[in-house]
Amino acid sequence: MQRLNLLVLLVSLTLAACGSQPPTPTPTPTPASFMVGETTIAATSRLIVPGRAKLTEGDLAPDFSFTLPDGTVQRLSDLRGKPVLLNFWATWCQPCIEEMPTLQQAYTAAGGSLVVLGVNRNEMPEAIAAFVPKVHVTFPLVANPAGDIGDGYAVSSMPESFFINRDGTIAARHIGALNATTLQERLGRLK
């Protein structure tokens, strides 16, 4: 009996020394931007200038910002002078996945004369990072967990793409997956 009491006392003291609750792990902050292979993932982004309920051809594209791996904050308006293909997508969207190689081909073929930005809608950067090896893209992917950029563009379904002229105005909007023919036709009309 005495041994049992001694054992209970030792176990009680050991448990008391450990504390009543395990230490809370410190969350690892997500960097503002990081690389997965050759793909930049901008983990922080925000809408700067709200869009209208329905954007039409000739409207100025709503401005937004995202952070690059070197810490530089890039704005859509900083890209004026180059045509931009702005694609809204999600990791769970099968048509988005299917069109990614077509977007990558256009990006590669343009040799730096076309900006392609893939804005993810409402998902965390970690989900995007896990997705990148499946699609093998090298154009920047912008995480927008708040969904405010898509809201500013009145995105109603995915994928949805906006073709933006060199002066920052919207040349065209395309709802649904882009095939190579439609993509080349739309890119050919950019001013």
C-alpha cells in the first residue's frame, strides 16, 4: 500500500511539473510572398480601387496590390505599358486546372512581353503551394483569401479572365476556360 501511495505521489508530482495544459505552439507566419519551384506565390494581396458591379470594355481595371518575394509591393497599375492577362481561379476548379497549360504556353511564348497573373479566389497560400506542382506554371499566382479582388472585378464563376490593355483598360472579359484559339485571338486584340 505504501508503494502504491508513493507511486501515485510521484506520478502526481510529475504531472504537476508539466503543467495543466500543453504549451501552445507558436504559429509560423506566412511570408508575404514565397517561391514554389519557379512559381512566385504572392501570399498577401488587396484590392486598392473598388470596381463597378459590372466591368465593361474600356473601363479602367480596378487596381490591386500583391507582394513579391523581394518584399516589393507590386500594383496592377505599375504594369501599365504591358498587356496583362488576369485570370481568376481556384484549386478545386477542374476547368481552371485544365486551362493552366494554355495560359503557361501563352506566357512562355510571349517571352516577357505579356504579364499573366493568376489570382486565386478565397484560398490560403498553403493550398496554392500544394497545388503548384500539379500544374507546373511559372507565372505569378496571387493568393486572395479575402476574395476582395474577385469582388472588385465582379467575378461570378471560375475560371474568369480579363484581358487588360497597355493603358490599364479592360479589352475583354472571358467567362469559362480558355482554349488556345480563343486565348490567341483575345491576346491579338490587346492594344
